[in-house]
Amino acid sequence: MKKVLTRTALATVLAFSAGTAFATVKVGFMLPYSGTYAKLGEAIENGFKLYVQEQGGKLAGQEVQYFKVDDESNPSKGPENANRLIKRDQVDILIGTVHSGVAMALAKAANDSDTTLIIPNAGADAITGPLCSKNVFRSSFSNWQPGYAMGSVAAEQGHKTAVTISWNYAAGKESTDGFKESFEKAGGKVVKHLTLPFPNVEFQPLLTEIASIKPDAVYTFFAGGGAVKFTQDYAAAGLKDSIPLLAAGFLTDGTLEAQGASAQGLLTTLHYADGLDTPRDNAFRENYKKNFPQLPPDVYAVQGYDAAQMLDAGLKAVNGDVSKKDAMREAIRNARIDSPRGEFTLSKAGNPVQDMYLRKVEGDVNKVVKVAVEKLADPARGCKL
Ligand code: PHB
């Protein structure tokens, strides 16, 4: 029997054949919008939306529909918050998060539901290590990367002993472990690892201990609001001029205005820096400042921007059809991302292989000094992909 197509059915068929039938892609942001990492979440969202806006508001012909959850950097609420986006909102793609502990819960929920996840910050080594999986990617770094880069710099500078200090959770532990690995390989010694619970900022007793140990240098991981308080307390304790403070660049990224004099001159390592002065980075910074005049174009904004670029690469490969998960993921994994930080590729585990810059705080910028380690790949220990 001959079937007659109704007008709407015909329109649908035509739309499919024109490749425009998958009209929207649903993107779920799970980010901290409150607490010590609130500004980081905001910058990531800004960066992501900026890239989409530059593409005329669409990725691979798809309108982007946004959903948001404030994860409060609270790991215990991680599963519930992730499922708000996955089950309630039925998002196609998850973008999250900042805090490594929350990201572990998010990655598990993404795996259980076979949802594609792009992590725009959290560095938890395990996610691109033993827990690596085909649906999870990072546009950011592993916690090991900036720490490892700084350990080499510290040794190069002739430091023989160091104390490490950080919050007592995955990011702090893994960042300081990365530092210790390269510092000790080069003949240095980490004589003490000091910690306090996240997100506490009662640094005083620990600073007193540093003063009594008198190491050649201190290496630290802190970020966001806590980083501001740490540099201020370190300077106020009179340590800034006597014991060089070295850090993963998060210590001074997006925070310089609030840190004022306490951050001047600090040396840090990170996969982004001010003053790269490439056409790609200059264009990004100009447009970011135009859209968000109150905010510095920091590493978090870049990571959000690049998460959108990675998604775009995946969507283009499947003509916007998010149901073709395997092909989309393969395209993301094989993409070359033209990042403001410099071009990067992804490791098999889905983590950026990227230059680590040495930066120095000068005024309100983290001025690039040099590339500390070129094309540094996370070792992805335990990843079986
Ligand atoms: C993390 O928890 O992995 C983390 C948080 C903030 C940063 C960097 C890493 O700035």
C-alpha cells in the first residue's frame, strides 16, 4: 500500500536529510557557583559560552541549550547533583567540574549512564589514570602536571630542601606528589608535607612550622578564595622574603587583584600564562574582555573555552548527531585543539599533552618567563584504554 506523508512528516524527513534534524544539543554545567571556587566556575562557564557565541551561537549547526547545577565543591552531594543533569534534565554532554573529589563522583555517574563528560578543570589523576574511560575527557590538566613542572624548576634554581603545603584532598596531594617526584629525581628532598582540610584557611600554625624548619623553598597548591588568603598570610608571617614560595599556577590565577602586594614576584608553573602574545591568544583575550570586562581572561576561562572547542570537534564529525557517541568521542580524542594556551592534543587517556609555562607575577599579570617543560604528557598510570 502506498503511504502518503503528512506535511509535518515530510518536513521532518527533509530536515533529517539536510542534517538539521537534531536541532539542539543539551549541555549540562556542573560547576561550583558558591564557596571558595565560585569564581572558577563562573570563568569556565563564561569561556565555554564565549566560544559558542563566536560560532554564531551554534555548534555543528545545533542550538546549544544550557542546564546548570551548583555543586558547591561538595563531594558528598556529587552523585545527586550529577543525576540532576543526567536523569532529570537528560543532558547530552556534561561539563564539570572544578573540585577533584566532586569530579570523581561525576565521572562515575557519567560512566554508569554512558554520558560524554568533558572536565574543564578538576585534575584528579585517577580520572585519566586507573579510572580512565572512553567517554571522559579533560580540557584542563592532571594535578600531576603543574607540580611535576615546578619540581624541575625548583631543582634547577639550586634548591635542595622543600616543604609542601596544601589542602588535604586529591588535588593537593597529587600536585605536591608531582612536585616531589621531579624535585627528588633531580636530587632535592621534600622534608615535610603539611596539610589542612579543604576549604579551611587557618594557615597560621603551619606557617609557624615552616618558619622553624627553614627549607630552601615552599611548594604549594591552593586556588580561588583560599589562595588569596594563603599568599596574604605567607607575606604577613614575614616568609615571603626569606623562603621562596613556589606553586602550581592556580595560586595566582584569577586572584591577583585580591592578592595585591602579597603575590608580587611569585613564580608558578601552569599550562597558561599572560603575555603569550600569539594571534590566537590575543584574539581570545580581547573578546573575553569585551564580553566580561570585570574579569581577567584566566586559565579557567581558557579551559571552559577549550571544552567547547573539544565538543565542537566531536559534533562536527557526526554532523551534530549526538546519538553517534562512539564516532563523536573518537573525534574528540583525535582532535588538535587550537587553544589560546597554544595548540594541544589529547593523550590516549583523554588528558591534554601541553607545554607547562614558568610564570612570574608582575603587577596584575602572570607574565610568561619560559616554557618550563615542553609537551608534558600525564603518565596516565594505570589507564588501560
Ligand atoms: C582540583 O580540585 O582538582 C582543583 C581545584 C582548583 C584548581 C585546580 C585543581 O584551581
